Amino acid sequence: MATITNISGRWRGDDLEFVLAFPTASIPSGGVAGWTTELKIAATRGGVAVLTVAGTVTDGPAGEFTCSVPAADSTLLGGGLYYWDFRRTDSGSRDTLGAGTARFDAPNT
């Protein structure tokens, strides 16, 4: 399964960037070039998505994706723990590639 290897920004209202990657041993043969993916972030496990963001393949042979959330959209995240899942959404290839939690902080002002 893919895991988040980096989240740049953790504050609500900031530009956020999620980098997701497969562990080396799990990279599909042929890599991931051409895959269509999305990252969903929800306030509760299995809940309705607060944010849904398309993923971009950043390194197909290495199995790496990036999902960018502009500041205007990250304002939808209150401070606290959120649940994410990352899915392949190609027709005929709908799979959950990874899931987990991420914490975001609300600014003091």
C-alpha cells in the first residue's frame, strides 16, 4: 500500500502538499505512469470527505504521487485529527492504495 512520505504544511489555511509512495517492494511492475488517483480527507473514519484532491504522478517508475491542496481549500479543515484514503480511480481499476490519519492545526489568530 502507498503511504504518505511527506506532508508540507500542517496549518489550516496553508497550501498543503501530500507526497505518497509505494514501498519499493510494492511498486507494480511497469510503475504507475498514467494512473488516475484521488486523495480524500474526512473528519471521521469512513465519513463524508471534507476535501477530495486529484493526485499527480510525480515519479511513475518509483510509484510516487503528489496531491496539492491550495490554501483556499485547506480552510475547510478545522484543527484536529483527520482520516485519509488514497485511491486509484481508473475505470476498471478502482483500488484503495493507502489509508491513514493526519493531524492539522488551526492557527491561533
